[in-house]
Amino acid sequence: MKLRLRVWRQKNADAPGAMVTYEVDGISRDMSFLEMLDTLNEELILRGEEPVAFDHDCREGICGACSLVINGDAHGPERTTTCQLHMRSFEDGDTIDVEPWRASAFPVVKDLVVDRSAFDRIIQAGGYISVPTGSAPEAHATPVPKADADAAFEHAECIGCGACVAACPNGSAMLFTSAKINHLNVLPQGGPERETRVLDMVAAMDEEGFGGCTLTGECATACPKGIPLPSITTMNREWLRATRKVKR
């Protein structure tokens, strides 16, 4: 395959950026999108040019590191992570636009790399449970209903990639935050911090400058792990419950 790539290049956070056009040839349809970018970078290095910086780690759709807007879609045309997107999703001769996540809370570091530490600070505000010291409790000492366990697992699948923020027209982090709150609040182990968790994590999200949620649903559509849109309404109910309980 021969492709024309229009890639966002930006030297650093303070420098202006622009789309730069590159031609790549000999791309296999079985390559992943990141392998295609590796091929581009090899050619740039051989020409003595600066390679394109982009985030990646496991390349197995687990870590959430990869973060590209491809032809206007977070992670590209398939509902998967960028590293699991393959070039068979494109046609020979295509022009492909490659950009970083676009959100005020995700400033560009260089080229396609953005700073997603805002997510870390939201987690630090309450994404944990109390764990007593001493020996481990017996595995079945705290029974969890099957429906609650399923809900917890569903929300725990969030890998924190940020596609929800990138896809949202408001740059909202509600789907991410709701997944991190709900997967703990639904379990008995998360009970001690149930109220403070939702209040503190939502407050931290607001402090980071993410946009407000208007339930357009783009976040759930882009999420590679299928976190459902009702997760946000569940978090809203938790927040209202916590607010009323604290006022008492």
C-alpha cells in the first residue's frame, strides 16, 4: 500500500504546530497502525529528520498508552485501540490525517504525545479502597452478588486511554471518571469511601478543566472497551446521594 499521511508536528508544548505531509510506500495490510508509523519513522531517521513522537507501550490494547485521532476519529475507524487498528481498514492511495488528543486538559507535549496526568490526579483523589493490614481475608468472606460483580468488571475494563475525552465535543471526562467511581462503589470493599470518593473525584475532574457533559454519547461510541453511557447517570446518582448524605 502507498499512503499519504498528514501528521501533526509540534516541537514542544510552547511551539506552534502544523500538519506535515509524508508519503509512505510498501505498507502491508497486516501491519498495525503503529507499525506503519514505525516504518515512517525509520525512513525519517535514514533521511536525517526528526521522527514523529507518539505514545505506545504494550501494543496489545491493554495499557491505554496509544492515543491518536485518525481521520477525525479517536483511535480511528474501528472500535478498538490505535495499536490494534490494522492497515486493512484503509485503502491503497488513502490520505490519512493523524493528530493528538484534542482537549484543554491534555496539553500537547510533542507531536502526537499529550500529557494525560490529569487522569492520574483524578484517580489519586479517590480511586482506591481501604485495605486493613495483616493477613489476607478468606476469599469468600465478603460475598458479592453476581450482578454487582458483573457491573464492577464492566467498569473496571476502562484502560484510561482518554478516547472519551478526545471524542467528546465538550472535552468531558465524565465517562472515565464514572467508570473509575462505579467499579469501586458497587462493591462492598468500596463502601467506606463511597461518598467521599465520588465527591472528591468529581471535584478533581472539574479542577483539571475538563468540559461539562451534555450526554451526546460520543464518548461511549469511541470507547474501545465499551464502557456504557449509563455509567455517567449512575455516577450522577452517586454524587446526588453523597451530597445529600453529607448535608445531613
